[in-house]
Amino acid sequence: MLNMETFELQKKHALLYKNSSLSERLEVLNRFEKGLHKHEAALTQALKIDLNKHAFESSIMEFSLIFAELKAVRKELHEWMAISYPGMSLANPFARNKIQVESKGVCLILSPWNYPVQLTLTPLISCLAAGNTAIIKPSEYTLTVSEALKAFIEDTFLPKEVSVVLGDGAVAAQLIELPFNHIFFTGSPAVGKLVMAAAAKNLTSITLELGGKSPVVIGKDYDLKDAAKKILWGKYTNAGQTCIATDYVLLPKGKTTEFVEHLQKYYLSNYTIDGELNSDEVVCIVSEKHYARLTSMVEEVRNTGGTILFEGTHKPTERLFGLTVVGNVSSETQVFKEEIFGPILPIFEYESMEEAVDFIRSKDKPLALYVFSHNRNERKFITRNTWAGGVTINDVFLHLSDVRMPFGGSNFSGMGYSHGYHGFLEFCHLKSEVHVSRFFNSTSLVHPPYARKEWLAKLLRRII
């Protein structure tokens, strides 16, 4: 559990850090980068132990995104921190108006297990750049990584700047009861609701990065071979344990067999050796509990009349789950209703694009939408008639890769943003200031008495 002395210490330091200069914040971010380079090898090894994540995948999907975020934030921070001046208002023409970019204070970052380094440190960059202090609670499912993160933080920052708290869900439940100034949570919608309910007790602002069932729509004339290669990569990266993983595929009627053949070909050539999963490169399912959930999902499809279109071999003792493609899925199954979060891929066929978008809209708003089409009108019809946190056309994941673009969901898939300027703003309060002239104050015109001031009310309606 958090030492309350640390919490109080951060509250005191937050007031000082709130007024820190650009050079002081850049010093903190430079220290961040130097410390991360120092601890990158240990964190990479921890990712291998907890998730069997290959060093190359860790470099691309974890560390590269963090360093890109650091680079972008340091480059633009002087502009983001700058006071803006909206200009003169006719309501008070001699007043001086300005907008201050102010930190929120002490922030709590609750990070998940699927990308435990990247999804912990990326929001921390935004938090520190905005002039806040932070307490981090990483996931207990990836304990080796959590301990390595703690070592990195303690070696890089003072407790009054950043502190890490280890523990299970009970510890997290205690933390969210504290009066933090902002909470940044990444995880499931179910837990997100609990965090939001607890935050409401203290009227704490909150960012929720959740998930959902992110659909893929393949257009009628798109090359299925190209689509299969890209979709498989999006589905099997991190063993499908990605909040924007391709959850299900909608494709034209009659094309399932060809599409599955391409999936099978790429899967066997890229992820297996002699038909067996490549234990050196394939990410494992995070726990026995999560592995059992995926197994039960497949069994439920079988037992409810569904079709197993392709099933790769599994390695239960290593928690390696082979690609499993399913069809004719009942609407009563977990695969149909829940975010899968694993390498199970349901296929649904459509006869018209109207039917496809109706299917997407029948579910909660997803965090991502993927459209494979070279037809401009077809793409426009899909994106304009659906909701999603972000969209990638003719590939997967790429709307996440540019740190200048906001990343976030809507309603069931989240609220608020991360990355770049938009992530910075999540940890800021925009404070308006009006400096009234010592020589003329227009508000004196509207002081009582009000008799014979009807003309003034009409004039103000015109000019305000």
C-alpha cells in the first residue's frame, strides 16, 4: 500500500512543480530518457520472462513508442506551456485576457499488463511534461516487469516526483479512494467503471483508455491476400492481447474460404516451425486464468453450432495459443459479445455494406476500426456511418503510431486522450485570467440601479 507520507510529500511538491520553468521540465524529461536507456535491457528481459515477448517486438511495440513520445514532447513543450492571449473583448475592451496552462497536481497512473512498459511510461511523460507529480500502480499480472519499472523509477526520480506502488487489485482499490487530482487508467471497461465510480467520490478528473470489439471491414474488391497478411499481424501481435487488436472480420459473402486460406498460409510461415508455434518469438497468454478463458471461448463456439475454420496447434504448458479462426458464431457466445483479447478471430459475411455497418453499430463503440478498401465512396460510407476511437485504412494499428495524433476511445471504449499535445492536455487545466484596467471597468455600467438602462442591454446584446 502507498505510504501516505509519500502522497503528502507529492502534494507539497506539486505546488512547486506547477510553477516550474521549461528548462526544469526538460531536465526531468532528459533524466527520464537517460534512465530508460540505462534500464531498457532489464525491462526487455522482464518482458521476456512475463510475456515471452521477443526483444525485437519489445523494441518496436514498447520502447520505440516511448522514445518517440519523449522526442515529440520535448520539441513542442515550449509552445504547449506558453500563455495564450485571446485578444480584446468588446464586453471589456480595456481588460487584458490570457489563458494559463496549469498542472492538475498529484496524479495516479493505473497501467495494464499487456504493454506494461509502454502503457505505463507514455502517460507518465505527459504527466511530467504538464508539471504534475505521479504515483504509478502497475499490473500484478506482470510482476517481473512491475518490479523492473519500480527499479527504473526509483533510480531516476525522487519520491516527491514519481513513486511506484506494487500490489494486487485490493491495493488499486485503496489508491483510487484517495483524493488524487487526476487518474489515468488503462484496462478493461469493467474495471474502468469501478475506477470512474471511485473517482466521482472525490470529483477527480479521469482518463479512461479501454478497449472493445474493434472490427475489420474488407471491401468487395480488396485483395484478400494483402488483407489477410496485415490483419493476421494485427491479430497475432502480442498474442492478440492488444486493446486495438482486430477483434472480428466482416467480408463479402462467399469469400471466407479464400480469406482463411491466406490467413493459414501466413500464420504457418510466420509464427510456426514445422507447424508448431515458435516458442522463441510468439508472445504467451499472460496467465493460466486468461488462457483458460480463451479455451472456453473456443469450446463454446464448438458447442453452439459454430465452425472452426482453422485452428493452429497450442502449447498449454507455455501458455502459447495458436491462431483459431471461427465462423457461424452464435450471438449468445462470449466470442460474439465480449472483447476477445487473444488470437481467436471470428469471421462474418455481409451481402451489402449497409448490413456491415449495421452490424458494427449494433455493438458498443470500438476503440479502433479498420477498413480495407480502395473505393473512396465505400470507405467514406463506412467511416461516416460508424463510430470508433480511431481508424486505419488499408492496414492496422497505424493511427496509434504517430504521436502527434490523439489516441482514445468514446463511451464504452474510453474517454480522454493520450499522446503528444492531446495527452499533455489531459494532465492540464486551462485557467482563464482577466486583468481589468485600472482606468476603466466596463462592469460598472451594469451595476444597479437598472432603471432607464434598457438601451444598454440592447447595445450589449449587439456587441458581446
